[in-house]
Amino acid sequence: MDAAVSVVAPPPATAPAPGRFDGGTTAEARLKESSIMIRTHAVPRPLRTGAALVSVAGIVLVAAGCAQTADEAIADGDATTQAPSAAVTETDEATTETETAEPTGEAASSGSIYTDGTYSAEGSYATPETVETVSVTITLEGDVVTAVEVVGDPQTRESVQYQSQFIGGISDAVVGQRIDELSVSRVAGSSLTSGGFNAALETIKSEAAA
């Protein structure tokens, strides 16, 4: 018996699909490969975004630095402008204090109550025997007694004694005192003569204040 021989026919040749090139690579495949290579070598998106943010932050910092520098310059200008005013104020105050601490002679005189000069008046007082009279002369300067003179006219022996004692001690009691502060009560043991002196003093004060 003859052996049966099977003949297998080769598959029919398939025509290449439209658009294929050597090696079976299509145009679409090549475009995909090119796109992959471009994306591989291009800068990653996160890196580009970070660089942009850094750039923007740098611009903001520079702008802030410029604004701060401008503000400092304005502040320095204000300080420079205000400094002379403070100096002028201090100088004016110092001048005012100096003028107040050292008043002139005219200012001192204008504060006086009485007019400077020499004034005379008489004052009377009573004793058990008679009425006696003394003549008083006072020199004033700035309301202060700078000189005093008392002249008596005694009518009795006792009056001679007491008036003499009073006249001898009155200068030490009143010279250098302000006339408004004088209140003579007894001088060298003489008390009644003081009444005549005080009466004359009131007349002198009235004349000096006019």
C-alpha cells in the first residue's frame, strides 16, 4: 500500500497594510515613538512650574526690598526734617528760662508796691502827763527801708529819757526790713514812743504808695 502524502499549501501572501514601511512600522508608531522621546528629554512640568514660582518669588522680594528702602528713605527724611524744629524749641525754652531766672533791675522795680524815695511824717502818742510828738524820716528802695531818722520833741523829763533811748535803737530795728513787715512795739525799753513812730510810718506808707 502506497503511503499517503499530504501537501500543505502555504498560506496566501498577505498584502501589507496601507501606510506600513520597512520592518512593519507604521507612520503612527513612528509618531508615538517621537512623542515619547520628546517628552523624555523635555523639562518635566513640575520642574517648570517650580522655576516659574521661584522667579515670581524673586520679583516679589525685589519689589518688597525696593518698597522698604523707599519707606526707610522717607523716614530718614522725616527725621532729618523734624530735628531742626526740636533744636529750635529747646533753644527757645532755654532762652525763656534764662530771662526768667535773671530779671533786670527795671523788672524788679516794677514789682515794688512803694515808690523809691525819702519820706517824712509826724506821729503823736500819749503819756500819763502829756501828748508827745516825734518826726520820722524814712528812705525806701524797692520797698526796703535803707535809712531812718527820728527827731523828738520831749515835753517832760521822762519823755527826754525814753525818746533818746528809742532814737538810739530804732535804726538797728528797721533798716534792711521791708516797710510792710515793720511792727515796732518796744525799742531800747521805750514802748510809748513806738506808738508815735508807727503812726508816722502809716502816713509814710500812704504817701509812698500814691
